[in-house]
Amino acid sequence: MKIKFRLNGRLINADIPGGMRLIDLLREDFNLTGTREGCGKGECGACTVLLDGKPVNSCLVLAAQLKGRAMVTIEGLSDGDTLDPVQRAFLEATAVQCGFCSPGLILAAKSLLDKYPDPSEEQIKRAISGNLCRCTGYSKVFKAIKMASETHRNSK
């Protein structure tokens, strides 16, 4: 099946098997290994990517569903060596420990801040509710998202 879509800002023409999952396309065909497979059932959020600006679990999406759409992975968030404010805030707040869940959390936070530049604690909780982390206890993740929201608001 031939499809066209945008991946991290680039137009892609791909020929894919009909039943291929998005996570497999990213990792195997494009070597974008920042998208991690944790549970494979859509329960952990490690495989989160942004599809048309909204966070989705790439283990639950068929690659064929990309047709005509735009997707951003953790690799597409930075601008070369310049980190996105959300990525930078996660580092500065030490919200990254083992790093396995970080890409999914960062992309969920990015989507939230694009929609709500000054999110409430409840909005943050809701936005990251599908992302599991076993290292941070989430307090540093909340701190990072609040830090990023300040930067995000000031950059607009």
C-alpha cells in the first residue's frame, strides 16, 4: 500500500504492508527509535507520537492510517541541536531518569501546551494520564511541564 504523509516536517512517500503498526514503521523503516514499545497494548504511553498535533499510542495505530496526515516523533521536536522548550524543561527539572518513558511524556506535554499554554494541575494530570513512569514519581514531570509552560507562553 502506497501512502504519503508528513514525518517530522518532511513529506514521505512510503510503500507499506497493510497490517503494519505505526511503531514498527517508525522503528524499523525510519530508524526512529525514540518511540519506545513498552506494553504493546496502549496502556503505558511509551510509544506516544503526535498525529495531527494530538498524542496517540503508535502501537495501536496502523501505519496505513498516516495517509495524508502529519506526525511528529520525539526526534522531530528539536531543531537540530536546539531542544524544544519542553525537552529542555524535562532536563532542567531532572524529570528524565531512565529515559524510557520520557519521549512519550514530552510529546504529551507538548500537545497539552500547544492547546493550553498555562495549564492547570488537573489539565496536566489529564494530559499525561496515559503515560506511565516508574522512576520519577511524577512530581518532577509536573515541575517540568510548568517550567515549559512559562517558556512556551513567553515565546509567543
